[in-house]
Amino acid sequence: MLPKKYLAWGQSKSEIRELAAYGAARKAQIGADNVFDFSIGNPSVPAPACVNEAIAELLKGDSVQLHSYTPAAGLMSFRKAIADDLNTRYQAGVSADFIYVTCGAAAGLAICMHGLVNPGEKVIAFAPFFPEYRIFAEAAGGELVTVPPTETLQPDLDALAQCLDGETAAVIVNTPNNPSGVILSAESLTRLGDILRAAEEKYGRTIYLVSDEPYRELVYDGTAVPCPLHFYDDTILCYSFSKSLSLPGERVGYLAVGSAMADKDDVFAALSGAGRGCGFVNAPSMIQMAVQSCLGQTSDLSIYKANRDLLYNGLVELGFQCAYPDGAFYLFVKTPEPDARAFCERAKKYELLLVPSNDFGMGGYVRLAYCVSSDMIRRSLPAFAALAKEYGL
Amino acid sequence: MLPKKYLAWGQSKSEIRELAAYGAARKAQIGADNVFDFSIGNPSVPAPACVNEAIAELLKGDSVQLHSYTPAAGLMSFRKAIADDLNTRYQAGVSADFIYVTCGAAAGLAICMHGLVNPGEKVIAFAPFFPEYRIFAEAAGGELVTVPPTETLQPDLDALAQCLDGETAAVIVNTPNNPSGVILSAESLTRLGDILRAAEEKYGRTIYLVSDEPYRELVYDGTAVPCPLHFYDDTILCYSFSKSLSLPGERVGYLAVGSAMADKDDVFAALSGAGRGCGFVNAPSMIQMAVQSCLGQTSDLSIYKANRDLLYNGLVELGFQCAYPDGAFYLFVKTPEPDARAFCERAKKYELLLVPSNDFGMGGYVRLAYCVSSDMIRRSLPAFAALAKEYGL
């Protein structure tokens, strides 16, 4: 008699976690250096020194205040600093009053789904997408509808236009994208804005754009990540400091509701209410204060660029086909056989741990997380070469 | 078109937060020392030294590991330490495999409601109760049914027996109780267990007992808090370190599913699934590690006992009627007029900030949080005397 939905989600095995467990066992068997584990998107570079320095400094202060409840939406000083940072770096024009500090991007996305989507309504995501989008949409009683990508792994906006209807409450974009590393271009965002505005007009309802962007600072070659707020008024930014500050375990991020949104007061209230309903009280207090003093800084991300170049060039040279990733720390590689899971099983023979694309909403690809040591990448290339040979590449 | 439930929760004013805002404004006007603010249950004593010492030590270690994702259910070393602590102190007989580390008790309760309650099912709570119980039950699509207390503010178990039916998924108890400070006795728990077992038999379904016990260590005069797991197999403990370690802002607690529960595997899975659906990834990593090394310790709670004695004796001497609180840091005082809100308005004339009992599911009482300075309590007594005089006490 337990709720079927939650029971199923608790019982379902995550392909990534299963693979991680397999990897741990295999490392114990044959030595960690002999397993090439590309399965997990856990930042491999430490947080910038300012984070731990800020915590050490905070520990010298008033302990009661440090560990105290903060307002549900976060410390006002932190919200102001976030708004200033967004306005300085992206001319986002957001106000601290519409920043809601969350326990990471997962919390932010879950809160958006509960606060914006009525039971039975649709949420649209573009494949490939982060698998938990489905969980968050369905937890709110919504239905996740997915749009397959174009050949170049860009969102298929023509297909989106066909999908929108009077029951569509929200569209999620993820830029730079996990798992493909692709950045949503200004051109795509312009068209996306036009399509969504036309649909709002046609169906007489608001369609919210939720922009999930925890990888915003992980971009290479000077590529810019355009801010969706400039292209569409009904946008909510969803951010996490997990990747840019290498703090995934500490759970801190935020939602930013655009200033030009007509019903922004109601939206902020609904998000606040959803936060209550999901059981959030506040994001951890000490980390809010520590991150506040590190805004605008990042971990040393240069290693990710070096890793991207090393792995991308190595694989392309071996004959693999791969979307060129401008950001994030993933390669999304086309599998030389259509069944991604079969390819991953074969890769295991060479101690290569890769994630099949199926959970990301499409077949035929694998995700490689290159937030690993450059040394491991270098040592893995002969294994990839053997795998390529097996497929006659 | 925003979901009405969440919009309403985001727009509704919390009586306690409104009062806190009024208090802040009043303190600015007439000086903080002249306002007697009993409104907020924020621990007033610092965390024990071990917490900040542990954090300082952790900062010296591997930063990547420190701030890394932990498993969704928490670090296994922490879960084992929690199980050991519960088994040593309460002979709880729990296993680390059935401990789920949460972002505090609010997260734990929200997860229990989503994971255990199907839409349309009933959750029973005993007045007076923590107001967010209603939010969590209704967020899950359930209905909160409340049972008024006996004269001595104990749960009315006869009334409970009348309420239970085939649609009842869970019963929540809170011991020691916020706002009354009353502890659920072994005698009450024995009867509660008998009643729930009989109802399970009669209706052919499981009825889960959720025991919300963040104040478990805040007890005085050597009073024991009996562990509900000894009285009823289908019990889930919900705990937070917010009060015992004075860490409310850091969001760390746990759920413990009883070992004797027949469907404990499914229940643990459903709770895990509910955690995913609500947007939790893990409780903050650094705090999990820090608290692990402080298990069994508490803040210096002696000040709360001194405050209780001072305030309880002072008020009773003035003629107020009050349940004798064995635990927590609240007094629940009968108002000399039936309308608790009117009484609180009158108390404001004497700069006394008290919370009316209405939000706790019953009228005719006020809650006084005595996690404040003893000095403030001493200085407030003349104000209470003037208030008592106004009512002819």
C-alpha cells in the first residue's frame, strides 16, 4: 500500500551508481590504476582556497549565529550578493527579492516542478537530459515529454513547436549540457523565446522556461554562455555552486526569477510554498556565508580544459565520433553499434567504465565524465584503441 | 494557473515569523533590552566545542572528499555511528542499513509523508502539534486529521481509537512536544501500540507511527524519553541534530526504520524514492562528518533547565496555569481569556512577544520559547505580573 511512484524510484537501480559500485569492486580486484572510470560527474579539483578559508574564519565568530536558521529563501546578504554577481557578469537585471537560495540545483529543479506544474500538466525537456528531470516532473504529478535532438545535439526547436500545447507548464533547458557539453547559442535562445511567446499567446497561458545551468562557468576557449533571461521574460535560472566551486556535497545553489516576468510575485510565492512542501527549511547556513565571500571565484577549471582536449582529440583520432563540447566536463560519444548498453559492456572488457545514453533520454551514445586525472585519461587511450579496433574503426 | 496549494503556502504569513518581524522593529524602536521576545525556538546556547573543532580538523584534510557528494542515504560511517548510538543509548536494535540521513527533521517528516501516504489517505496528529505537519501531509496529497489533547495535554488515545480507519496511513507523535514540553510516557506508548496494532488487524493494513523527536536530549530532572520502537514495530524515528547540538541552520538529522517492521525494505525504498522526488541529493557532507565525531554529545543544556525553572515558577506564582514541561524549551501557558490571539495582543502592550496556540491546532494557550537569556526572563517577570494583574490573577 506504499505509494507506488516513490517505491519504484527507491527500488530502481541507477545505471551510474551501479557502474560506480562495479568500478569500486573491480578496483579492489585489479588495482585502482588499472580501471578507467569515466562514470561519475564529481568535481576532481578542490574548492578554491577562499571557501575553506572563509569557513575557518567563520568558525572564529559567533557560533550560535553561524549555525542558526536562516530565512527560508536564504540570508538576505547572500541573496543580494548573488543578484549583484548575476547583474555584473550577465546584466541579468535580477533583484535580491527574487533570489531563492536552495540546497543545490536538484532542490531548485524539484521546487520549480512542484511550484509551477499542476498535476496532469506537461513539462518539456530536450534529449539528452539529466535523468532526474523525469523524477522531479513526475513527483509534482506532471508528465515529462522529451524532444529528440538535432544531428548536432542542439535542441530541435521545430519539434518543440509541435509539442507545445495548452497543457504545457514548463520547458527545461540545460546549458552547458550534461551529458553533451553543448552550449545553447544566442541564436537558439532567440528562436526558443519566439516560439514560447507565440505558444503563450496561442494558448493563453504562461509557459515557464527553467534554465538549469550548474556548468555555467565550466566553458572553454572563451565561449560565452548566453543568459536566457535576455531572450525570454518567463525564465527562472536554476544554479548550483556544486561544479564551479567543487562543493557538490554541501548543497547550495539558487533560483533566480526574472524581473521582467509579469507574475513574478506569485511565482516566487509558489516556489517558496513548494520549498516548504518538499521539506526544505533553508540551505545550510555556514555554507551560505562561506560561498557569499567567494562569489565570482571558481575552482581551477584549467584541468578540465586540458582533459577535454586530451580525451576529445584522442578519441577522434581513434575514429570515434563525438560532439565537440564547449562546456561542462562530459564527452558524449556516438557508439559504433546502435545499442549503447552493449557497447558499454564491451568497453568493460578493457576496464573502461562508460555510461550508456539511455537514461539521458536517447540511445546510441555514451557519456564520459572527464573530471578525472589527466594521467588516467592518458593511460586509458590504449584501452580505447583496442575497443576501436574491435569495431573496425 | 500556478498550483494553488503551493501558492497559498508561499503567500500565507507565519504567525511566528510575523511576530519575529514585529519584535525586530520594536527592538529598533525602544532598545533590544526592553522587548521580551519568547517567539522563536532557535537554540540560544552554542554548539559544543567538538563541532567546530571537528570542522577545523576536516578542513585540513582532502578538500575534494570533504565537499563531495555522499550516498543519498548518507555516509555509511555516519549511518553506522548513528545506529550504534541509538542501540547503546536506547537499545533501539536498529541497523545502519535502515538509517537514512536527512537535511533535518523537516526533510525527514516531508519524506515520510511522501513515502508512506497515498493521495487521499489520512495522517493523524495530536494537538498541540508543529504547524508544518499539515503542510507535509497535504504536500503528499494526504489529509491531516487532528486529535485534541486531554486536560493534561497528553494525547487523547480514546479519541485516536475513534479516528483510525482503513484510510489511515500514519500517526505522528512528537516527544518531547513542541509546544507543550510534554513527554510521551511509557504507559501512553504501550496503549498507543495496542491501539495501532488492533487497527492494523481490523483494517488489514499497515499504519506507520512517525516519531518526531528533535528534543529527545532536552529533558530535565532525569526524566527518560521512552523509545517508541520498543512499543510498536511499524515505527520510524525522525531526528534532527538542530536542538541537541545547536545546529538548526546546518540541516542534518535522520530517519531510522525499525528492525522489527515487516516491510522495512519496501519502506526504506519508498523513503529513498520520496527523498529523490522532493529534490534531496544528500545531507550536507562536511556537517555529516563533523556530527559523526560528536555523536552522544550535546550543547550545554543546563541553561534551558535553569530557564524553565525560572519562567515556570515565576508564571505559576503569578497565577498563570501551565503544563509542567519535562523537556524541549517551551512553556505552554493557558490564556486567562479564551482567545489566545487577543491575549497575545494584550501582552504586546507590556513588550511580551508570545505565540498564540492556534497554529498548533488548538486555542486557549500561548507558547513561550525559553531558549533565551536567563537575564531576559528575570527582567520580563514584572511585565508578566502587570499582565496577570490586568486579568485579575
